[in-house]
Amino acid sequence: MGMKAVHFGAGNIGRGFVACFLHNSGYEVIFADVADALIDKINATPSYKVIEVGTEGTTENTITNYRAINSKTHESDLIDEISQADIVTCSVGPNILKFIAPVIAKGIDRRPEGTTPLHVIACENAIGATDTLAEFIKDPKNTAEDRLEDHHLRARYANSAIDRIVPAQDPDAGLDVTLEKFFEWVVEKTPFEDVGIPAIKGINWVDNLAPYIERKLFTVNTGHATAAYHGYNRRKRTVYDALQDKDIMAEVRGALNETKNLIVSKHEIEEDAQTAYVDKIVKRIGNPHLEDAVERVGRAPLRKLSRKERFIGPAAELAEMGESIKYLLDAIEMAFRFQNYDEDEESKELAKIMSENGPEDVVSKVCSVQSNEKIYPQLVEVVKRVQADSRED
């Protein structure tokens, strides 16, 4: 029997990045999703293309040997697949992990004795996403307590860091996905070493994932979102358009210089190496071949303003160190101004929170920052400024 992977989330990252790697490594891919039309399209289409674009040209990869299951209406079928799979991956968004955990738990619980443990890797833009998923799976609501003692014989969990820009797609593209040529998929190998590391081409297996996760989150995601939020507030259409504005470029460079200081001191990465990484990232997010609307990149501001995310995470640490966070505070202010965008529920919720709470409560609710932290008064001032402008409007 061939190798089998179940991937939760049949969107652009799932089809274009993770499933592409799994397919190229010889896995049959079973997509799990809840979007009926997308599932029907996947099952009716025998192949699709992954199109990589860059300044040096375009390459195409044809993906086959896949199918899709609706995890809402065909849960028992999905449980059977998970119980027999070699690997489970997901790209559903950090807030959805709790919803996919119950069915994964049922599949794990049904694995036959003596089977190699299921390899579980969450491919999300969040620190420790697989740990988070594992906590939900092992929750007593999903896994009986008497099954936890030998749970490690049925499943193993490894955190990962993924890095690839996948912009909004042409509505007529069908299942085809266009993305940048550059990619990085780093996974911690320690949880799998005694049961076998999966043979997935393109993964960089490492002992310590923390430097890779924070370098990526605090450079790629911080830079991308900084450009998007400044661009949105200056009425730019795409991230590329935003970066043609010298003032916005200065804000992006400033924010990434601040996060560079944290990454270099915290993870003992050479300053020259991080400077070169920053230069590469600025070129990537400004790729003219990837049309990325500022509104798309700015979606989910509540998550992006949360405690461990791309802005507050590095800014809070830098503030405690006594380092400058001027440009990160600028980006945080622009993110707080991303309110009431029609196609994003979090931006509407942010507007509601801002209108119904005082600045101190906003900082506590949105950023989970405490009053004894050095960044706290600066965040309160940012929120006061945004709220004052809203009242004037």
C-alpha cells in the first residue's frame, strides 16, 4: 500500500504548497474541508497545476493522486482515512485548530496496534501551532483520559515553520495555484526520530525550531503586514504598490530593523546574515508578479495584534530590553485602524471593541498586555490616538 497523507484545508496554501510537497514525495493526498463546491471540484478534477513565478521565469508542477472528503458530512470516512494515514497536516488558520481536533483524535484512537504513530504537522503562521493542535486533540473532550498514557504510540507531533507567499488567485484559475518560487518548510525532527522521519522532499528537519519560527514570523509576516496596513491607510491597492511609496518602504525597513535587533540578540544569528535575510524578504513581499491586495494581507487584525504575533510579540520583548520600537508602534497603529472592512469579520469586531472600551481595556483584550509591561503605556497611547480620530470622523 502506498503512502497516504490527510491534509486539512484545501485552500491555496493547502493545494499549492503542502499538498504539492506531499505529492512530489509520493503520497496520496486526501484533502479534508467543509466547502462543498471546492470538494466537488477537487473530486471532479484529475489534476491541477502549481505555478511558481519569479523574476527568473515561471515553472509549472502538475499535481495528481488526490481526492477530497467533507469533514462535516462524511466524518466517519475521514476517521477511517486518518486511522490508516502516515501523516496529517493542516493549513486552516490557527483559530480553526480546535475545530479539526475532534475528528483527528477519533482517527488516532482507531489506529491499529503496532502501526507506526501518525505524524502530525500543523502548517500555520503561528508559533507552536502543532503543540496547540495536540493540546486540543488530547483534551478529555476529544481523547479519553485512559487513552492518553500510550497516546504517543499512536501519534507524534512536530512543530513547523512555513514560508511561502501565496497571493489571492485569479477567480477563473480553477484549482490551479500561483505562488512565489521561494519556499521554506522547517520541521523539528526530535519527536519523530525514534519512529522514523517522513520522507518529504523540501522539508528542512532541525533540532531547534524556535529561531526559524521567530525569524520568519518577525520578518516575513511583520514586513508583509506592515506594508499592507500602511498601504491600506494610504489607499494603495497592492503590497507592491505600497512599497513603491518611499515613506511606506521606510516604515517597513524601520520595523524590520527593530525585529532584526531582537532576532540577532535572542537567537545568536549573525547580524550580517539577518540583514541579508531582511533584504531578501523586502524583495519577496514586493514581487510585482504576485498581485497581493492590501486588504487581503490585512485581514484578521485581531489575530495579528495578539500577544505572540508579528507586532506585539517582538515589540514587547524589545521594550523590556530598552530597545527602540518606534516603527513597530507605527505598524501597530495602522493595524488598529484596519476597521470595518466589509469582507473581514475581525476588522468589524475590532471596530466594536474600540468603540465600546477604554484604551486600557482595548490593550488588555486585544493584545493581552499587562499594565506592568514596559510596552503597555505606549500601546495605550496608540489606542487613544486611533479612538480620538474615530470620534472626529
